[in-house]
Amino acid sequence: NLQHLDLDGNNIADDGAIAVSEALNHCPQLKVLRVGMNSIGDKGATALSGALIHCNQIQRLNLTNNNISDMGAVALSEALRNCPRLQYLLIFGNCIGDRGKAALTEAAKTHSVDVPNLEHQYHPR
């Protein structure tokens, strides 16, 4: 029963995020997922979003310093609505613009999720 998965800084990119997403379908007890600093873009973020539906125990999610833009942020925001135990989302240091920030902020309100430093995006589009 995997509860904590830390893949920070492994440069897994979208293909790796897709592979991780497939594995997460079998990890309903996962509480912490760290995939920061991995060059994950919208394709990988969307795949992870789909997998989060199966991780209803997730409490902390770290997606910092990747290449996620509005498209990936919107996909993640939809998934967050199905994560009732999520307490903390780290997603700063991406390419998220106003539309993605608004979607994440609204989704975070659903379960009072803390999303610190969302405004700190390195490459806004």
C-alpha cells in the first residue's frame, strides 16, 4: 500500500508522468505525491489529473517547477474537486496564466486546499 511517492527532480517529463499515472490507478492509499522539477507539461499534468480520481486519500501534491500551462492547470483543477482530503497543493514555478490560476483557486475552495505562491509562475503565457 504505497502512501508516499517522491519523484522530485528525476526529469520524468510527460512520458514519465503518464507512466506514473497508470501506476497511480492502483494506489488508492497514496497520501503524498511529489513530482516537482520534472519537465512535466500539459500532457503529463492531464494524465496525472485522471489518475488522481483513484487517489482519494491524497493529502499533499507537489507539481512545482514543471512546464504546466493553463491547459494542464484546468485539468488539475477538475481533478481537485474529487480529492476531498487534499490539504496542500504546490504548483508554483510553472507557466500558468490567469485562466489556470483562476481555475485552481476556485477548485481549491471546494475543500479548503492551501495553494501557496500560486502567483509565482516563471514563464506566464
